Amino acid sequence: MTDVCICSATTVVSEQSFGQSPDVGTSANYAREDHTHVTPSNPVTTITFTDQTENRNAGVLYTNNGTRWMHVIIQIKFNNNTGGIPYQYVNITSDSSNPPTTEVAGPVGELSGNAVALVNTGLEISAYIAPGLNYELNLVSGGGSPAIERWTEFLF
């Protein structure tokens, strides 16, 4: 009779990167100390950042023509340069309609003249836009002057 050692493994193969292939290993030790497991591919290959401040305006229809989701971040400054009590309102709409009608961010502010909503202040509003969908920033001002300070888009 030959003695057979059923030994347990004392080490494992490191698995800390994406895209590894499975491998059953070759060690005779219990649980094959050199075995590996499959790991998922990295779903985020690149994140593309674009400053669109000079190219985008409120009330204009834009489309995410890419194959990746887009994160739109818009910084807006509201000024009261009329001396009155303005109402100011902002939201982002996105869907397949032209113009889009589904509110995906906001509303922020007041849509009536009864309250001071956003006067001499800034805010940031953002939304995720699916591939192929339209999107639009809507600014309503009843006496102030809202201005886009920065408009950025991230594809991921």
C-alpha cells in the first residue's frame, strides 16, 4: 500500500485585476493551491469629460448620440438685476420627445411671482442621460438674469 498525502493548500494565486481567465490549476494539494477564479471585465473603459460651457444654452434640444450614458452637470448663477422680486426656475428634461417632457432633474425654484426663489445665488443641477435620448435645460425667469456658469458632460 502506498501512502497518499491529502494535503491542504497554503497559498493561493492573487486575483486583483479585471479580465482574468479561469484556471483549474495543477497542484495535487487539496483545493489546488494554484487555482484561480474568473473575474469580470472592467465595464468602465474610459470616462470622457467635456466642458460644453461655450457650446450649450438653455432651451435648446440636445441628443446623447453616443452608446454610453452621459452625466450632465450644469452650474447656474441667478441674479436679480431688475430691482423687483423675480421668480426663477430650472429643471432638466430628457426622453425621446422633441422637446423632451420628462423631468429628470429639478424643479429648483419657484414658478410664481409670490416668492423670491433664487436671487443672487448659484446652484448646480445634474442628470443622467441614456444613449439616444434628447435632453434640455429649462430656465424660467420672471425678472432676473440666470446665466450658465459651467456646463460639463461625462460619458461613461
